[in-house]
Amino acid sequence: MKNLWLEFKGFALGGNMFDLALGFIIGTAFAALVESLAGNVLMQLVAAIFGQPDFGGFVFTVNNAEIRYGSFLTELLNFLLLGLVLFGLVKLMKMAKLGNFRAQGSRECPHCKEFIAVDADKCKWCTADVHPAVVDDEEGASPAR
């Protein structure tokens, strides 16, 4: 029983599980922040422009069935504003050099058939020049070919 407890403790407090838990907690807090910015700031700007914070009152009736297209428009606008906020935050973080925004994944070298990073411009195995599949736009490189 003691060995099982020690094994569980090593698993639960090990690097991967602890990193995952911290990432989940920070991700939840970040999602609340972004949602608050989109809902409490940007949607209020929409309310200032259109006179109301949502379009839930926009409906039309077909054969005694209410079609609430205003609610759909509100959710669509929320989605677009949330995406805009996320895009802006990621761009700001990239400009401030915060976080790891390197391309993830691997691909096959066309020469030696070994796996290399998707943003590699030289194969680490055969040292052949390869075109990166993903190019970081901040390096001023031309788009991927």
C-alpha cells in the first residue's frame, strides 16, 4: 500500500501532471479575462453604437413559430469579438516577446526522409537546405513555398 501511495504521489506531483494543472488553472483565468473584456467592454461599445447590448429582441414569426435571429446575431458578435480580443492579445504577446510561439510539429525531409521541425530551413540529419513549411512572420522571411 505504501508503494502504491508513493507511486501515486510521484505521478500527481510530478512535472507533467503539475504543469498540466497549472496550465488549466491559468487557462481558465485567462478565458474569464478575455470573455470579460469582450463582453463588458467591447459589447458595451456595441450597445453605445446600436442602443442595446444585445439583439435578443429581433424576432420574426413564421407559422406561429418565433425565429429569434437577434439572439443568433448577438452570439455571432460575441464570438467575433472574442476572437478579435484573442488575436490582439496574441499579437501583443508576440511583440513583447512573451511566451513560446514557435511552430510545433515535424515533417519529413525531402532528401533523407528523416523527421525535422516544420519551421526548419536546414535538415539536421543530412544538412540539406529545405524550405520551411511554416515561416515566422517576425523574422522577415518570405512566405512558405
